[in-house]
Amino acid sequence: MKHRLLNRLQDRLQYRLMAALAAFTLGVSGLFGLFAMAFVYTVEDRFLERLLEKEAVAQRLHLAQHGRFGATGADFIELHPRADTLPAGLQALLAEEPRRREAPGLDGRHYHLLPLGPDGSAPWLVAEVSQQLIVRPMRQELLGWLAGWGLVMVVLSLALARWLARRTSAPLEKLARQVTLAAPERLPLRLAQGTHDDEVGAVASAFDALLDRTRDFIHREQAFTRDASHELRTPLAVLRMGIEGLQRDARLPPALQQQLLPLHAATRLMEQTVHTLLLLAREADSASGSGAAAEPVPVLPLVEDWVLAHADWLDTRQLQLDLQLSRADTLWLPSPVLQLALSSLLGNALAHGRAGGTVQVALNAGDVCIRNPGDPLPAGAGERFVKGEASSGFGLGLAIVRRLLERHGSRLVLVHEQGCTEARIVNPGRPARAAELKVP
């Protein structure tokens, strides 16, 4: 796909340059062909006009010496003393255009006129030049010759444009190929090496600087993720194993055993949360961001784990929890992702729900809905650093949930109506039949 894109870009550049140069050559050839035709016609007309002017000088000299006009010096030039002796059509034409000096005639004849009288009056010297014309008989040949050479020049310009496009686009194509084929794990090095001190070289140098900064950033991100994974997972694992060891101790009183249950559930939730956040910090690939999980995940057990871990908080907030879920209700999301989303949304509902109210958790049309009484949401709720006035956090909780769900093909919808806030996890994955689930 990337190779096809590069070839397409290269072809576009070459074709555009070739089309531009070919159009310019065609325009120049047409313009100079027009000038050439105008030139040969002008030269021919000036030659015939000179013949008439030379004949006019001879006639005026003969008139001065003999008192009358003499015979013309050329058989195609005639002297017409009156308008009625002019060839057919010329009399009417001169009546309309007295200054006309060239006119077509009947049967393919062509005339050049020169008046001998004052102010363009009679007599007239009229030259019928159809047999003396040089350009008109060879006009088609001349146009064909001009068109042929124009076509040759267009072909030469296309060849020149192709050579110039390849020479110009070669370093740009090399740069585009290196950048297009780059990946975070294999960023190109020294793009500016081998380039000239031109625009492409400047772009390559700028890319080198940007890629150096990107490479440093990737290394820092990888080091942070690796260190955070070790520093967070290890103490949580030690804490969980310690709690499990205490739970297995038969000497521990039952009351203390009961108090360890929410601690164990909270520790397990923290481990899943850390794991999910570390996954979110890494770059998404096509596999992880494609959408639904491999198998449906039951919603009710995850909610029950969260309730068990936060039972004391529910009592403190004086909130009732209405779970309208069944064991067959599922979502097509990875279990850690769904666990983190539910934990964040339920915690948000408890933190901002009015005391004495009811937090409702239900599955409507395949979407998980968490509804609690509360104040209206701030504008842009769910975006980074957007939080309500009563919030003590940084406005990142809902933003993380939104990003996490979008990474896995779902989305978060927040609405406020009739004094209640509703958070909806919209999951486009196909619903699962109850028979397919392995519910503990």
C-alpha cells in the first residue's frame, strides 16, 4: 500500500510537470506559428504593394511627360480611369470602404488596389494577383509543416520534462519513501545525507531534527512504561499475596477475615487498573484497536467486585445501589478494560451523587447505563482537564475512560436530564447468548 502511494505521488509529479511543459511548448509553437503565418502574409502583401507603388510612380511620370496615362508595365496590373470599369464587385466595395486596398473577387480572384487621384479617387491601379500569390497555394503545406514541427517540439518537451521530473523528484521520492516506511521501532537516520543544499535538503534536515526528538521521546516513554510497570506491579502483587496469606490463616478471627475481603477485591482492581493504564500508554496497533474482545465479558461479576471493595464508601455516602443486571448481561470488551471503565464510572457516580439517592446500573439495548442523581455536567465533560466545580481531581478520569473505550471500538456517552446524570458505555459488539457464557 505504501509503495503504491509513493508511486502514485511520483507519477502525479511527473505527469504534472510533463503536462505543464507540453502545454507551454504547444502554446509557444502555436503562437510562433501564428506569427510565422502573419509574417509571410505581410511580406507577400508588402511585395505586391511595392509593385503597385512602382507602377504608380511610372504612371504619374508618363502623365507629366505626355499628358495621359500609359500602358502598365505588368500584364496583371490594369488602369481603371472610372469606377464603372472596375471588376465586378469592387465598385460596391469601394463605395462602402473607400480606403480598402485589398479585396477578394469572383472565381477565386484576388485584387490589390491603389488610387492615383487625390484623396483616393479615380483612376485606380488594380492588380489581379491570384497567379502571383505564393502563400495561399502552399498554405495547407505550410500549416502542416508548422503543425508537424510543433508536434515534434511537444514530444521533445515531454521527453525533457520526464527527464527533469525524474531528476528533480528522485531525492524527494527517496525522502518520501524513507519517511513513509518509517515505524516507531525503526525511525530512519540521516535523511539529509546525500542531499543537495536546496529545498529538499532543508526538508530532510528538518525531518532529521524532528526524528531525533521523536526517537528520544519514544525511548523515554518506553523507559517510563517499563519502570512504572515494575514499580507498580511488584508492590501490588506483594500486597495481594500478603492478604491472600492472611485469608488462608485459620488462626485469624472471622471478623478480621471478613474485613480482608474488600481489601483483597480493591487490590485486585488496582492491579487490573495499572495493567490497563500501562496498555493505554503504549502505542495502539491494529489488533488491539480493532474493536470487540474475543469472548463476551459478564458485567454483573465485575460490578459485584467493585461493590464489595467499596461497601464502606457506599454506607458513608448514604447511597442505594440498584443493580438491574442479570448473569447473562455481557459486553464485548476485554475484562480489564471493562473493569476499569465500570470502576471509574461507578466511583464518579458515588463521588458526585446526592446523598440518599439511588445509583442505577442497567443494561439497555446492549449498552451499560450508570445513572445517578446529581448536578448538571460541565461543558465538554469527558475531555481532558474538564471537571465539575465540586470535583477535587484533575478532570482526567472520564477522559481516560473515553480514550480506553475508543481504543477498543466503544464509546462513552454522557447526558444529564431530569436531575440525573447518565453515563452510557456504547458497545457495538454483537450480543452474546446466555448459553455461550461461562458464568461462575
